[in-house]
Amino acid sequence: MGISNHELHNEFPQYKDLIDELKQNDLKFNEKFKRYAELDQEIEGLEKRDAPVGDDKLHRMKQQRAQLKDDLYQALIKNAEAS
């Protein structure tokens, strides 16, 4: 299995500047961004080390990352439309 980079700037390059702006000016967005980045790094680290982690645990972590990514994307869309 290949290891993908899920860093938010790579996932949504069209919103790069907006991501940076919201990280600085929106506390809720910044908190979710940090949780997303930490979880992404943890998942990537487990995959790179081929660490012994149960499939269920890894699957739940990936689901949580996907939910955070969706929440962040919705915030990006909302703020992009408001601009």
C-alpha cells in the first residue's frame, strides 16, 4: 500500500491562502486543522514504520481524519463564498 500525503494544502491547493488566513483568524478552524494535521502525521508514521496496529484502529483513525477533512472543506467553501 502506498503512503499518501494528506496535508491540507496538498489536498486543497486552490484554498492555500484561505487555509493560512483561517488558521490565523478562526480559532475553531485552527483547532480542527491542528487535530487533522496531528492525526495525519500519526497515521503516516504508523504506515511508514509498518507499525503493529490493528486494522480496526487504523480504519477508525482514517475515518476520523476524513471527517475532519470534510469539516475543514465545508468551512473553506463557506468562507470562500463569503469573500
